[in-house]
Amino acid sequence: MKKMQLSRAQAEGFYYVHKERPFFGDLCSFMSRSPVVVLCLEKKNAIADWRTLMGATNPANAEAGTIRKEFAKNIEENTVHGSDAPETAAFEIPYFFSSLELA
């Protein structure tokens, strides 16, 4: 886990898969306007368990007690991100962590 400040270019690179979507610009602005905490979880069912803890992408639809229900502002500023599959995690983890930083 580490705290960092993303540049606009870093945010755009990370969210490149969404570049054609209407929210891309706002998302990249949001993610680069203040520090973020990035982390890599390793455990059985890490992706599914983290996504459950995050809650629905739209905080209005998230269950009580989830990160998004408790802390998100709206669907575009939903506080937290998590990989949705091992393939996306394979891109996202090395985007923020070198192999020397992973145990």
C-alpha cells in the first residue's frame, strides 16, 4: 500500500480502457486532483471480496456499510476502484507497483 499523487497523464493511462466513455475526462480530473492510496491484495477470492466491500459502482445502489455507500459522492466520484478480473489486475498492479515492492 502506498499514497501517491497521480498526474493527469497517469490517470488517463490507468483509465485508458474508458477513453471513449463520456465520463473519462471527469474521472481523470477527479483521480488526479488529490492524493490516492493504492494497494495490492493477495488472498483467496481477493477480487470478489474487495468488490463486495467496495459496494455497487453507483453509491446510491450500494449496500449500507460498503465503502462507496459510506464515502462516495456520486457515480463519477465513487471513492474506490478495484480490479474486476485477474486479467485487469495483471495490468493494474504493475501500473502502480514494481516487482520489488510486492512481497
